[in-house]
Amino acid sequence: MRFRWPNTKRRCRRKMATDVILMSHPIPEGVLERPGRALADGDIVAFPTETVYGLGASAYRPEAVARIFQLKGRPSDNPLIVHLPSDEHLSDVVSVIPETFSTLYRAFSPGPLTYVMPKSDRIPDVVTAGLSTVAVRFPSQPTARALFEAAGVPVVAPSANVSGRPSPTRARHVLDDFAGRIPFIIDDGPCDVGVESTVIDLTSDPIRILRPGIITASDILEKTGLEAVPWTPDPDADRDAPPPSPGMKYRHYAPNAPVEIVDAPDAHGWVAAIGRHAAPGRRIAAFMSEAMWDDVRGAGVDRTLSVYTYPGPPDAVEATRHLFDALRTLDRQTPDIILAEGWTGEVASAYMDRLKKASAPRPPQEVLFVCTGNTCRSPMAEALFNARCGSDRVHATSAGMAAWPGMPITDAAVTALREVGIDAEAHRARQLDVPMLEAADLVIAMTAAQRDALRRLAPTRAERMLAVADVRTDGRDVDDPYGQALPAYRRARDMLSETMDAIRERAISMGSKSAPDLRA
Ligand code: TXA
Ligand code: MG
């Protein structure tokens, strides 16, 4: 069964209807022909796997692979996994098959294990981000396997989420991030595992676990006799040297709300954690098992919590299955904090890896205000923003497109700000450059013409660049008061002041553009 999901996102540049293909089992004849052909022809298809949903493209189509990076907003130094239905055509993808591979393949594939091996020349560099190795996986999910057969090409697929967001474990999550931007989503219900595959490096001895997943070092030892050691970032390592698995350095899996891990084996621990956050008007969300929630409720906790429960008693595997859905579902209710159950033990290592990343402290979102000289409008905007909306979640800076670095803010701007209780006398002009544009989470230009010029300077960041007019209901630019008397400065100040809350909302809803390096 198919239905079309129209694009409803306003600022999307490439609009299309997304076909959602609902699967049934046994898989009806021919149902995957169209998406299979689309993949082979260079289109993008989101599909289920047993771990998470993937955003697929043909590994042999560099332009389609590049589109995946663009769609996800994924840093180009983070390589993709190549998916195959079986090891039959492995030599198309890999140049040398390490000795350990066949033992591991027999024990764990098809399944949630990804092997890093030397890459073949047929795999374009864009897939591996220039590395000499390639990651290969053989999913067990029947629809994924049938799709790869229909495509007849190796399929690259990162998790089908916008970079930094929790990975998708339901087709609904993929729609949330990509409706109207990709032609096909195959919906085969919730994913069984719930976290991404274990990634192991077969080019090292012993084998290294680059990313923990549901298959653990103990599983590997028990089923194959092979030793696998976890890769842990070396704090003394050269920060510019690439880590063995580049994806592990980025902050992932993060909802907008802050996340706190509750190491609470019983209801009393939960009640205490909830109590620590209870404050008037503060909205608390929580993720735990159904049985634990019954106990917590029985212990007489405040009922205004938003709660996501997974079925049954506390269980690490079940918690893992529901983790990303819980983070996404609870985040939609815009809580002030999400409390999530903590686990110990190897079986929970993937769950805790993702949860720790989701709860890592995050730097504030940066709003960069831009005008011409950085002595009137943009420093006023910066000062107004930080005074009214600045917090540990969002912070403003400013720069000028033609600034004299070090030039003081104009006297009239200082006066206009002083009238509303803000001291900005210490501001000095900064010259704008492209790295500043690329580093900011949201760039706000004073006029539409400036916004257009900035978009030409850093085209990949265009969606994060707006004019004040874009967030005003009257669509007006902020005119330059330079050289004019105080009333012109007051007008600029008041126009800017009116837009600050809307800019703050935009900045927070935008999410972080890039994540800090976790090797520190
Ligand atoms: O379960 C999964 O693995 C899912 C499903 C869709 O298959 N895919 C997935 O892909 O999680 P992605 O792109 O979100 O994560 C791939 C991870 C990243 O951490 C990346 O750095 C690492 O694999 N990786 C890919 N190629 C690599 C290579 N040649 N060497 C080391 N790490 C590699
Ligand atoms: Mg991912």
C-alpha cells in the first residue's frame, strides 16, 4: 500500500512528494521494484533495518552519496556504511578480506555487525570520506535485504536522521526529518534492536570495537573465540588526527531538551531524581519501564510528568529498543528536562553510549548578527539579544561585512541602548569571514540584500541565514542609522527589540550545526 506525503516544510528548497510504501509480509511480488530501481538510478530511499532506519543511495553514484551528506547536514569527514544482502559480491567493495571475516560473518551476519576492511577502488572516496577502509554491513531485516536485491548495487546508508538528532527507529521519525525531501520511505514498523550496529575494525589486531552496539565483545568471544577490544578516545591524542571511526567524535542522538541519566534502580531513586527537578512551571519528562512507572506512581510522585514507558519490567534490551523513540516523543512535548533510566553492564553498553552522548553538556547555540560596519545595528542586536534572551542555551555575537576591526560602537548606539538599561560601550567592530558564517548556528542579517550576499559567501549554510525581515510580520529591513541622529538609532533599536524572541525561537529550534569533539 502506498500513500503520498506532501512537503509541508516552508523553507525547503527542493520540494517533492514522498511516497511512503507500507510493507506487509510475506513481501508482495514487485513492491520493491520501484524503490530498487530508484536507488540504482541515483535516487534516495529510506528503508528499515533491524537496528535503525537508513537513508540509502547507490554506493556507485557519487552525486547521490553527496546528496545524502547534504540532506543530513553530515560533516564530510564522517564515512558511510556500505550495505550488501550477502558476502557474495563482497570483493566489489573490499580489496582485501581479512582472515577473521569469514568466522565473524558465519557467527553474526546477516545482523547488526559492521566490518571495517580495506576498500576497493570501485568505492568512491566520498563514501569513505577519503579513508582507505570501508565499513560493510549485511542487515538481517527482510525488507532491507529484498530492497538491496531489487537495487542490484551496494547501498550506502547512514541512519535516516538529520545529523545530531536521535536516530530513527520508526518510519514516522524519518518523515519528521525528511518528508518532502526524499522520494521514498519504506515503512516496515518499529526496528527490533533500536540502536545502530556494532562497528568493528578488522584491520587491527586485536579487532577493535569502534562503535558499541547490541553485539558485544563477550558475544564475539563466546561465538568465535576472537578477542575484540573497545576503542576508547585517547585524551592525549593529537586533536587534529582523525579518530579511527570519525562518527564517534560528533555529539549525536540529542533531543532539544537537556537529558539527565537517572541511576535509579528502584522507585525511590526515581522519586528523588524527580524531586530534585521539581519547581513551579518546570516540565519534567521521564523514560522508564511500565512496571517501574507503576511503582513510582505508587510512591506518590507528582502527576504532571510526561512519561514514556516501555512494556514490562526494567530490561536493558527493551529499553534500548525504545530509547530513540522515547527521546523523540518526549522532546515533542518541549520539556525542560528529560530524565532517562541508566543501566550498567555490557548488554547496556550501546544504550549507555547513546544516552551519555544525548546528555553531554552542549555549548549554547550561537546567533551571529551581521551588518555593514559592526558599529551600529549588529552590535545593538547582539547586546539586546544577550540582555533579553541570552542563556546557557543561546548566545549572540556580531560582525560586519565591511568593518574596521577595533572601531568602537557609535555613541548614538551606546545612548540608545543605555536608554533601555543596556551597557554596550565596550563593543569593538569585528570583520566577518566565512569560517564565522559556517560556525554560527543562525546568522541574522539586517537586510534581505545582506542575507543574499551572505548566502553566496557560504552556500551550504544558506538555510541558516535569515534577514530580520524574515522573522518580522511586516517583512521590513532594519535601515542603517549610521551618520543620523539619535531617533534613527532608536527606531533601529525598537525594530530589533521586537524580533528578539522570534530569533531566539528560531535559534533553538534549529539545533546545533555541528557537535563538539568528544575526544577532549
Ligand atoms: O545500524 C547501522 O549501522 C545503521 C543502519 C542504517 O545500517 N547505519 C548507521 O550509519 O548507523 P551511520 O552513518 O549513522 O554511522 C556509521 C558509523 C559512523 O560512526 C562512521 O564514522 C563509522 O560508522 N564508519 C563508517 N566507515 C568507516 C570506516 N571506514 N572506518 C571507521 N569507521 C567508519
Ligand atoms: Mg548515525
